[in-house]
Amino acid sequence: MNQIFTVEGMTCGHCEKAVTKALLALDAQAKIVIDRTHHLVQVDSEQSRQALAKAISDEGYRVTA
């Protein structure tokens, strides 16, 4: 299932790596595309939206949508 999140606080490549690593820890098969300029994280995963959002939030980033 493809889901798009609006995420505040991603400002650099390290931020992208942290979010990617957290999502892959939840689902190693997830396909992740991050658009830092538009604050978007697109995740293709079988995990629930809530679980994916929690993984991002647990890294210290605010999921706003």
C-alpha cells in the first residue's frame, strides 16, 4: 500500500537517512521516496499508516498529515 506523509523537521541528508532507516527497520521490503523540499515521505509498505507514522515520529520528526 502506497502512503504519503507530510513530515516536519527533515532538513538534511542525515534526516532522510534516519527516517529511511526507521521505516526499513519496521518493514525491510518498504520502498521509500523522500522529497525534503516539500516535506513529503512516500512509503510503499504493507504496514499500517499508524505504524509507519509512529516509526517516523519515534525518530523525532513530526508527522502532520
